[in-house]
Amino acid sequence: MCSSLITVFRMAGLTGNTTLYSSAIQYVIFLVTTGIILPYIDRVGRRTLLLIGAVCSLILHFTIAGVMATQGHGVDSVEGNANLKWEVTGASGKAVIAMSYIFVGIYGFTWAPVGWIYCSEVFPLKYRAKGVGKGFVHNPDDG
């Protein structure tokens, strides 16, 4: 999640150490939202959280894509990175950044904690530690 977010932030006009700070803010949002929801997951319901997370994520992804497609423009490179060929600046860039942070919060409230809980419950007690460890290794965005 982090490297993808930094890439989007660079395309939205952030440069230098600002992307590093933005990445730290993203992790704080993620940790806080995940920590807040953990005690309430069973009360809210896992299916409900997954459905809400899916719908909110869909809306945010399409909105970000729409803003970038309509307000952005093609460039040769962003900060010398020839792999980045699209840029969105000004208020539209700030909107993309804000929606990206909102996405991280929604993900932290919904998909991230539910995935960890399922991973720890699926395996029998004898294999649980290894199973959760392998789940962590195969999902580095949450770690």
C-alpha cells in the first residue's frame, strides 16, 4: 500500500521529503483505524465490514481515477522517474491525496483487521502460528 500511495502522491505534485512524511501519515491513519475497530468487529459483523469496505473502496478508487483522468495530463516523467507518465496538480492533486488517505482509513476499518482475524481462525491450533506467519508474508501491505 505504501509504495503505491507514494507513487500517487508524486503524480499529485508532492516532492522530496514530503512524500516520506505523507507515507508516515498514511501509516498512522492505518494503525489508528485498525486499532479502533478491533474491539468492535464481532459486534458489527465481519460480512458487514467487508461489504462496506468493498463499496467504499470501489467508490474511492473510481473517484480518484476520475479526478486523475479528467484533471491530469501526460508528462515525460515525474521527478525524473520515467515510469510515471501522468500528473495532476493544484486542487485536483490535493483531492487525490485526501481521497487516498480516506481510502487508507476505510481499509484500516474494514478489510485489514477482518483479514487478520480470518487468517488466525482458519488454521487449527497446531498450525496457527505458521499459518498466520505465512499469511503475513504473503500480504506485505498490511505489515
